[in-house]
Amino acid sequence: MPRSKKGKRSSNKGGRNGVKGGSGASDDDLASDVLSHYSSASESASVLDDSTGAGERLDEQTAQEETEDKLKQCIDNLMDKSAKTRLAALESLRGAFSSRLLCDFLTERRLTISDCLERSLRKGGGEEQAAAATVCAQLCVQLGGGDESEEGFKILRPVLSAIMIDGCASVAARQSCASALGMCCYVSAAEDGEDLVKSMSHLESVFTTSYPNCEGTLPTPKAGAPGLHSAALHAWALLVTLCPASRLSVLLDLHLLKLQACLESSDVNYRIAVGETIALLVELGRDIDREFEDSDMLCECLKGLATDGNKHRAKNDRRKQRSIFREVLHYIENEDFTEEKIRFGVEGIYIDSWMRRRVYNAFKEVLESGVRHHLQGVPGLAYVV
């Protein structure tokens, strides 16, 4: 059973007070120092020969300590009065969390960081909120599944959801919160838990505004809406992979036909997000019921998108769309998925289904260029993906 939140907060007070004070360095210098220390510490992890091993391990330990000192300063700066300082600290942490495994360091400071991120989400401007949401997702991934991650998500879920559904909030912040909500819930929530149900419901309330009205007409999207709808739909699709068969059947009935109508969206990226989600839903539907059938109308629509030569669309958009929808159509018609191997070090994982692709892409969006480093260094993460 998870320990009480009160007990965890009280045990963390020493960690909060132990954060180092100001160093006098500028925000830009601090961000640069963190990332440079980060890079040098990472690069020093190569295999060492016997003659120089001890000395280089000592250098690595020194670099690690210096990096942690800089990270402590960044955490302290999250509480600064200056929005510029807080944003610089968030960007530094974003780079660090992406590129380095910091589970032990962050576990000791998780409540302090969660409180600071919650404050940035509630009181910061749009840019600060967007950056804080991304760091929230990275923090949950760093902590992994377990009591610590679940406790952090309990703190952050309400504010992430509130910003995401707030029509007056920055579109960039809402989009970042949607992605963070999906990843944090995926890593932290129980499969049939209350957090999963609430998170999926909030995500649905965002992307279903793109569904056709009672007359069958798609609404005219507002500025930035397709990107927000895509982020919410991708996050929702990630959480769908956690749902039991009974819940999946309900979701298929509620969403599959309406998503099919959204393939006519005017935004190419949203059309692609919808197509990938449809492929995932069909795959999951076939897993729970081998008699599950897609409609002939769906295949005809996919064929049109897979061969679209509309000159009114940008050339790159047409090429990207045709590539994705050829793959979706091929799977729908033949149940054949184009397998891909992701290598990290001497190991690798196979992306052999739409479900695994959605999960891998979600981690890649959060961890960015550091995703393979995390796959290699975190026991069990490759299995989750």
C-alpha cells in the first residue's frame, strides 16, 4: 500500500531545505553548465581499461556531483520570483531529464519538484505552463511505475486536466498538458483506477469537439485546435492500450465511426493522428473479438487518402499522408503490420503492432533524443514499450 502523502511530505522537508542557494550565475550560464556537465558525464560512461579505470571513475564521480549541484540550483530556481529564471530552470531540467537517468536523485526530491511544477502550472504564463507540463511527464517516466510516481500524479493530474480543458489557456500549454496527462497516467495509474477513467474522460472532452455535429458536418477548427486535438487523441490512444476488454468494446462503439468521419479534416496532421488511432482501435478490437469487422466505407476512405493527389494540399503533406495511410490500409485489409526494430546499444526492441508503436512514440515524444538511452538504462522500460 502507498504510504500516506502527509508522511511523505514531512519526510521530504530536509530535502527541500537542503537545496543550494543562488550561485550568482546567470540563467543562460546555468542552463549551459547543466547541459555541458550532463554531456560530459554521459560520455565518460565508456568502457575503461584497467590502467586508467580508477582515475576516470573518480573523474566521472566528480562530474556527477557537479551535475547534481547544478540540478539542485535549477530546482531552487523553480521557486524564483522571476518568470525568466523559472523558465530557464525548466528548460535545463527538461534537457537533463531527457538525457540522463536520475531516478535516485529525483526520488529524494520528488515532492519538492512536484510542488514547484504545480506552482508553475497554476501561476505561470503559457510558455512556462507548457515547459512545466513536459517536465511533469519526464519526472513520471524517471520515477517509473510505483508509489512515488503515483503520488506525484495525484498532485499534478487535477491541474494538468484543468489547463487542458480551459478554453482561455494558451493553446501550446493545453497541448503540452494533454500529452503530459496521457504519459503520467500511463506510467502511474492502475489499469482500472479512478485516475485512468478521469484522465480519459478529460481527453475525450477535448478531441471530441472535432467530431461531426448532428447534421454530419465537421466543425470549422479554430486556430491551433488541430494540434490540440491531435495531442489529446494521441494521449487518449495511449491510455486505451491499458483498458480491459469490457471497456474497449464500449469505446469502439462510441468512437470508431465518429473518428472515421474526422478523416475528412482539413488538417493533415490531425487526419494522420485519426488514421493511426483507427488502426489501433481496429487492432485492439480484433484482439478481443476475432469476428470484429471494419466497414467497407472505412476502406474506401482510406484508399482515397492513400492515393490523394489533391494539388491544393502541400506536396510534403500529400507524401506524408499517402505513406501513413497506405500502411493503415494495408493493415486493415490484410492484418499485416510493417515491423520496425529500434536498436539501443547491443539490444533492441521490435515495434510489431500499432499498440507498441503508439507506446514507443509516446515515450519518444517525452524523452526526445534521449529515448534510446533510457531504453538501454532503465530495467523494464523496454518491456513496457
